[in-house]
Amino acid sequence: KLFAWWAQYLESNGDLESALQFYQAADDMMSFVRIWCYCGRFEEAISIANETNDRAACYHLARQLENQERYGEAVQFYGKAMAYTNATRLCRAHHMDAELISFAMYSNSEDMVQCAEYYEKTGENWDKAIMLYHKSGMVGRALELAFEHQQFSALQHITSNLDSSV
């Protein structure tokens, strides 16, 4: 705690280089990444976040990368931070359809439905929309889409899960 306190003191006095050393000694990776981002040294921040997998550091970095319009990298770090709502929001906003499903599957039911609706609106990836509706508990909507778009493998998967729960 003393290292962290001293690092904060040094940072408040503008001595960022020394503050970095003490944040590292205090194992405060979020502050370490925050200073690198503040200095515009995103590659260093990315390296630290990748090495440590510190969720707070990854989240902070993702927010900064999003502000820099580096959306692909931001999505990656939102995922590492387990901030799936933010990851799916960015994926939908920037049409990162391939990445969307992997984050949507870990999201809450509300996000899953939003992602399924997004896939529906694109008119592609019906299997993904069906899977998300099914996983979110909207089995009726999943079945409706499976029949409507002749997604028989998805239909088989849904019905086999219904059979096992009876």
C-alpha cells in the first residue's frame, strides 16, 4: 500500500516516470496502464494488459482504445475484461459480425436478444440469431425463425434440448 500511495503522490506532482515504477512495484496494473494511455503510449499499455490480464487494466484500455476509434482492439480488451455488454455494443455498431457471436454467448439474456435482433436485421446468420434466442430463453422465437428460414440443424438442436428437459 505504501508503494501505491507514493506512486499516487508522484503522479499528482507530475513525475509520471517515477510513478510508473512505484505502480509496478505495488502491482497496480490498472494505474500503470492508465498512465501509459494518458501519455499516448498505447502499445506499452497493450503489452502490459496482455501480459497481466488484469481486468481493470483491460477495461480501462478498452475505453481508451474506443475513444481512439480503434474498435477491433477495444472489443478484444472488453472481452478480456469480461465486459461483454460493451463488446457486443461495439461489435453491433461497427458491424463486426464474426466477433459478435463469441461475446454474445457470454452476455446476459437481454444482450443476447439484442444481438439476435441485430442478426435478424442484417438478414444473414440466421443460425446465430436462432442460437441466441434459444440460449436467452426465447425458445418460441428461435423455433419460429428456424422454421421460417429452414435452419434444420438449429431446429434439431432446439428440439433435442426440449426432449432432454421433459
